[in-house]
Amino acid sequence: MSLILLFTTALLIEKIILISVLFAITLGVAAYSTYGERKVAAFIQDRLGPNRAGPFGLLQPLADGVKFFTKEDFTPNAAERWLYILAPGAFMFVACMTSAVIPWGTQLTIFEKPVDLQVADLNIGILYIMGFVSLGVYGIMIGGWASNNKYSLYGAIRASSQMISYELAMGLSIIAVIMMTGTLSLKEIAAQQAGLNWNIWYQPLGFIIFLVCALAECNRAPFDLAECETELVGGYHTEYSSMKLGFYLFAEYINMFISCAVIATLYFGGYNFPGVDPGWLGGFMGPIVLFAKIIFFIFVFMWIRWTIPRFRYDQLMHLGWKSLIPLSILNMVLTGAGVLLFEN
Amino acid sequence: MEPSGYMPIVLQSLVALGFVALVLIVVPLLGPRRKSDKKNENFECGIEGQGNARMPVSIKYLMTAILFVLFDVEVIFFYPYAVNFREMGFNGFFAVLMFVGVFLLGFYYVLRKGAFEWDR
């Protein structure tokens, strides 16, 4: 009995360490994405970008963080005080939860003890992520409504309407992947794509649909209608200041990071790379490969943002409902027929 | 999968909740606080606020929300099929094709009714 207890305590400590490290990495990546975003924008627009704080402006995210922390935390009189405070917290909380089911690698060997590089191997992994992604709407909707500001409310309604519209096509494109792999567990999906047997070769259309939907779910340009400066000032976070605003902006970058991780895991082999064993370097090779892919996709997200102009709202809705949903249904049916014909 | 598999999720939610609560409690104490009636008004491009912000919005947003619920439920039905799709073979596939047909029929109906005509 005491042996079992000891084992579970060890497992508990292991999980707590993994979660803390993952948390630190997530926040770090999100912070440095803001720096990366500005540098990529500067590169694309032939400017220098941040270069004052530290060498190459590398301390810029720290400076921004200090500024966020020491600004006045403002609440307008007309706002619904408690909801106004809770909304950014809810948004951030949801963003921090999704990293739990992503397989960051196979196994680490620390002090000759194998450590799983996944917080929880849920057998419904991808549904868990979809669930938390859809909860993100609440943070935006409550924040926009509680501010009692016209711009905030319109921004929030636009954002939630857009997010639920693109969730349909996203769910349908994931179904095609599940038909290929036969499992909802992200760990198994990643393990099946060993070497160069990546899902992208079988699901090119599904990948494009998923990428577009991921951009829309993260409220990234060209789908950033929710914070369309020319029409809505700041969108749903117009009234927010200090770290509450910081939470909204930060959570958006965390969502982008997680989306890129999901794209890499579902379509680009996760921690697999031909000729590279994820078990090398005591298991650290898997996370290195996965992070290389994630950083590449974060770059693609930024590249898209600074290249393509923003859609009009009706164009956004037409794309979501009239193009992506029929296309993803077609993709699903074709995948089903293809798998059945080739495997029999 | 036994329920104990969800233990790490609970741990992660505690860590996330702790972080969020800590920041939301500590940060308002760090910044300055300067209040005035004019400043605490809602932002409305510098002019005085006109009426309540919570006005009725376009019916199209409500349409989108209702259609989302409808179609999302149908999409959810595909998930259990997709997991067991290989064992069910062609018979299962044709059954699902009929379901897709119903889905598309409903889709075509709302399309023809003009539910997605945002510019009208």
C-alpha cells in the first residue's frame, strides 16, 4: 500500500514539474512571439523593429511586461465590475489549459527514469482541445458585454460569431484526420506519423481548411475583425488596461502557440522527423523537432498577418459558411471513400 | 480510460487558476489610481456617451448562433463514426453518406433562405 502511495506521489511530483516547466515555456514563447511579431513585421516592411532594450531589442518583452504591471488598472463606472474583472482571467485560464494533451515528445530519461512528455494522455485529446477552444468565446463575450461600451460589445459579438462559424469547418477537417488515424488521442496520432509518414500527404485540403480556421479562431489577421482599429477602436478590449489588457493580448499569443502545436501534431508528424529519432539526447530531440516546427508555423502566421489585408465582415462569413463548410464535408467524404477503397 | 488519467488536468487547472488569480489580485495594487468622473466614463471617441451600449444587434448574429448550434450537433455525430470508421466498412460509409445528405439538405435550405447573405 505504502509502495503504491509512494509511486503516485512520485508521479504527482513528476507531473507538477512537467506542468510548471510547460507553463514557463508557454508564457516565454508567448512573450517572445510579441517580439518576433514586431521583428517579422519590421523585416517585411523594411524597418528595423524594436532595437533599444538590450542587444537587438531582446529585452523588449520584459520591458513591455514591466509596463503592463505598473500601469493603472482602470475600471469604467458603467462596467459590470465583477464580470469585467473575471473575463480576462477566464480567457487566460482557458488559453493555459490546452497545452495539457499535446505530446511534446516521446519520453525523457532523467536519472534513468522514463518521464512521459505529455501532461495527460487523454483518449479524447483532440476533443479536449476543441472544447477549451470553444470556451474561449466566453472570455471575449463576457469582457465585451461587461465593459458597457459600444465598441467592446460589437467587437465581442463579431469575435464570438466568427469563432463559432469557423469552429464548424475546423471540426469537420479534424474528422477527416481522425478517419485516417482511427483515434482521438494526440499521442497515438503523433506516434503513427513516424518518419515521413505525415498526415499532410493524405490531407492537403484538410490542412488548408484547418489553417484558415486556426487563423480565424485565434482572431489573427486577416480575420482580426474583432479588433478592427478603423471601425471599432480596440474591439472587445477597448476599455481594458494594465495586466487585464495584457491577459487578452497574451492569451492570444498562447492560443497561436497552441494552434501551431496542434497543426504540427495533426498534420506534420509532431515530434517525428525523417532520420531523427525523437529518443536522441535522452529524449530531448523530440521536443526540439516539435518546437522547430511550431516556430516555423508561428512565423507563417505572422507572415500571413503582415501580407494579407483584413477581410470585410460579410466576406469573412461567406468564406466560413459558404466555402469552408462544403469543402470540409467534401474532404471528409473523399477521405472516407479513399481509405475504404485503398485498404480493401 | 480510468478517471485517474484526468488527475494531471486538474493539477494543470490549479496551476493556471493560481497564476491568473495571483496576477488579477496583485497587479491592481501596483499601478497608480487616479479617478475622476470624466475619466471613468466609457470611451466613445472623446464625445459624451450616448445612451446605453447594450443595444439590440443585427438579427444575422443570432441566426449565425442558432445555425451554429444546429450544425455543431450534427458535426458531433461524425466523431464516434470517424473513430470506428474502419471496422464499419462500406456499409457504415453509405449510412453516413445518407446522414451527410441530410446535413447538406439542411445546409442548402438555409443557403437558399438567404441566412448567409450578410450584405443584404
